[in-house]
Amino acid sequence: MDLPKVKNLVVAVDTETSGLHPDDGARVSVVSLCWGGQSRVLPFDQGMLPDKVLPRGYQKSLFDEDPENLSESDWVELLAWLGEQWLVFHNAKFDLMMLKAGTRHFSGVDLDHRLLGCTAVGSALIYPSEKVGLKDTASRLWGIEERTSEKQVKGWFKGKKTKRYDLVPWDLMSDYARVDAELCFRLWDHLVEIKNTGFVAPEIWAREMELIRVLYKMEQRGIGFDISGSLDAASLLHHEQMEVYKSIPFRPVTEAGARKYFFDQLGNEPLKTTNSGLASVDKESVGYLVELDQPGAAEYDRYTRLGYAQSMWYGSWPTLVGDDGRLRPVFHQTKTEEGRGAVTGRLSVQRIQLQAVPHDYRLGWLPDGVPAVRKLIRPADGRKLFELDMSQAEMRVAAGVSGCKSLIDAFARGEDAHDATCRLVFKVDVGDDDWEFLRSIAKRLNFGMLYGAGVATVQRQIKENTGIDVSNSQVKEWISDYKLAMPEVVRFSKKINYSAERNRFIVLANGRVRWFNQFEPTHKAFNALIQGGVAEVMKLAMLKIERVWPGVLLLQIHDSVVIEVSKAQEKAGVVLSVRNICSDLFEETFGLGFVTDCKEWK
């Protein structure tokens, strides 16, 4: 393959594959490399092969120019060579995952220990307000427009019902793949040059690159799932849905049918409209119709809930499980080329939404015999799952950064944030006839403060969570009382929002800069500071957990982590150690006590 017989080169690597995830059957077809002004494109499973199944309608003539795919010995040689170099990728976790999976015929290896960096993550640090796509970045920096090879590959896909890059003819793919590796190498040099000027703090750069490896390991581990139990539940849900279908006075298979029935036929005024001006039939709107006791509304609400549960969890997740019976989400540190991901600094997740698994109490409407979704997530044999959650992390961070004495003192006494707010704002205590209601109001006021919500939003949330209609003037009065009870929070929030408006950035707790682009509103900068601060410290916790207890970390869910431990590890105090790691890092960063709740996930 004519690879240089030297070690520790900086090599940009890119893979072309037959899909997006190994658990869905995706495998490597081409590997492209670039180092020191040289590049190679190596086909291993590209084009027509005797056992490759083609989509219907394809003609073999499309594949007359097949490459001479390289052999298993070439693949082994390549992996061994890569294992001696320092590797750079544009989407590092994806390429590492695919190189681990291998080709359809040859097994792969882990190369994360040779990871030097990722240009997508680096671009997000250097150019936080810009798109991180490789082609977008190259066009913006160097005026490189779409290459002929890209146009040809796009043209080849036009009209075809596939995005399998391994089926693209080699005469089109070879140059296309080479360009990606060459651009990645050039971009890495550019980013490092800027980073070395001190534009990004070295510790933040190093931490984000280390986090790639931690997330890669977490994704490789996955989390256990009860496939048969989920499929049984999906069957029960479908049966129940078909029974409900019979009682609905219109065909509920499309929103158009519901819209025509509830608004055209029954004459209801819509609670709200869609962007195109049509009456909305989303969850909130249907709930409103149920409150009005409209014929068919309760049945339609249940029908849609049952269908959602099937498509979101019980019917879909079994199809995504790997051969080892484990689910693997894909975590994102940055906004993806498709626009997915959070700008706050939080990790986002794709493929399987394991950051939003509903708690059991939210699924009380499920039919008998259908377990809550969390019950289907299982530890490996002989192990236990634990979720360690930073209790009311955002409220504690808000108290810490603003220096709110009343809240800090309440936390020091071991009080709950919403209990403390209820006492401070409404001057009542546990045992008061209105305690539960007023505590619920205090909770909405807290969230309103954290998320920059206005009167109308708080009013709506009170209605949703208590079922009580409260006047606009009453909500205004409560918000005024809240501000008087916690003036430090109000002053600090205004200060941060003003700073963001003037400077277009804020500085998070660990020193990372959170930029606002020219179109992004800054009136929620306080929320960005709080959410971003929690996210940054959670990342520090993940890195330390992986260093101290490698192999136990499976998931991160915003303010919590999920770990899997053996009986021996539990006995050795791993769970307590992880709990202390989380609490200690938050306390060191924000200067007040934090509580890490720990529950077995079962």
C-alpha cells in the first residue's frame, strides 16, 4: 500500500461506509488518508461484489468500473500502521466506531488511544458561531467551493432511494474520498495554529479532545435492553390502539382528519395555530379539547399516546439493539451538520434518545401489562445500574453564581430549593393549608427565573401542572414577590444579560467562553450561564469517573450519570466514589454544597 515506515505521523483519516451505525449493519468500504502533503485512498469493499445485494432497479452496468478491492492482509497492515500514528478525524467518534467495526469481511480494532483530535470539535471551539461541517468550514476559510467529484457523487445519488456510499462507482468515489482527508489535514493545521496563540485555553482544548474518547467508550459499551419484553409491550399497545380506534368518530390516522372533525365539523375555536395558519392538534391542543369534554377528544388523545409509545420506544428500540443486546446512543459535543445539538454546551444525543427516558410516574396511562420504558433497560448479568443525579443542580448553581444569601443558607440547612422558595416568597411553611399549591407555584417561578420565562409562560405552566387557571395580574404579583425575596438573583441575571448583549459572549464557570451569534437573543444569557455551567462541570465529572473507574460509565443525562458496576465494584465503594466525584467537583466550582442523589435503576 506504499505507506511510510515511520511512526508518530499526524495523519488525517476519513472513512466511507455503507451506513451510519454498526448496530444497523454499517461497515467500512473505503479509508482515505492524508499526511505531510501525501494522500492515499484505499478501497476495501467498494462497488459491486458477488454477495452485495443491490437496491431494486439498479443495473450491474453502473458498477462496471469496480476497483480492485484490497485484501485482508492489506487491511491488517493499514490498521497496524494507523496504530503507530497520531490520528485526526473530522467526526472522530464516527470514524473510530467504523474502524472498530471493520468491513463486511474483515474485523476492526480500537484506535481511540491514537486519537490526536477532531476538527469538528476543534472548529466548534475556534469558531463557535459557525457551522462545523468540513465543506462549510473549507468554503468559509479558503473559498473552496464544491468540487467536481462532490457534484458527480450527488448527481449519482439523484433519483436513487439510497445513500449507501459503498455503492458509488469507484471512478467517482476515489477523488471524493481523497478530498475529505486532505481538507481534514489542512483544517487541523489551521485550528492548531490558532489554538497555539492562546485563543482557546489549553486545558479546555485538551478536555474536549479527551471527552471524545470517553464518549466513544461509552457508546461502545451501550446499555442492556429487554428486546422480547419491549416487543410484547408493543403488541399490547397496538391491540389497545386498535380498540380505541373503533370508538373515535373520525379516521384518526392523519392530523387532517382530527382537524376537520374538531374544528370544521364541531366548530371549536383552536387553542393555537401552526406556522401555516392551520388549527393545531398537538398534545396541548388536544388536552384542551379533552378539558372541554368534546366528543372523541379523550379517545383521540389516548390513540395518539399509544401510537407515540409504540413508535418512540417499544416498537423502535428493539430494531436498534446491537448483537450483544445493548442499545447505543450517539452523543454530540457540538451542533452537527444537520443542526442537531445544543448550543448551551450540553451534550445532545442522536439515534436513541436515552437522555429523555420518561420516569414511571409519567406513564401511568399505559395499559395493564405494559411496563414503563425504564423497566426495559437492564444491567448485564451480575451487575447493577445506578443513576447519580445532581439534585436541583441548576438552582444551586444560580444561588452560587449570584451569591443569593437566602438560597445559599437554605441549601446549607439541607432544604429543598422549591420548599425554600415557597417559604421566602409566600411566608408559609409545611402544614399550611395552601402549602402544596404554593410550593407548586414556587417551583414554576424558579423555572421561570432559570429559563427567562415571561408572565404568559409561567401562567401556562401553572395551568399545566396544577390544573388551576390563574389570572395574569396574579402571576405578575407573584413574580414581583419572587424578585423581592431574591434580589441578588435578579440583579445578577440582569447583569449577565446586559453583558451578553454588549459583548456577545459570557464566561462559564470553568472559563469556557459561550458566544452568541448575531441572530441569537441574549435575554436568556443567565439561563445559558446556568445550563452551560452545569454542563461543563458534568463533563469534568465524566472525565474523572473514566480515569478513576474506567468502564463503569454508560450514560450522561444532563445533570446525571448512569453507571454499571459488578458486585465486587459495588462492595469496593465505586458507587460512593462516583457520587463524591460529582459532588466535590460542583462544590469546588460553585462554592456551596451540592447533593448527589443515587438510585438503583431497576
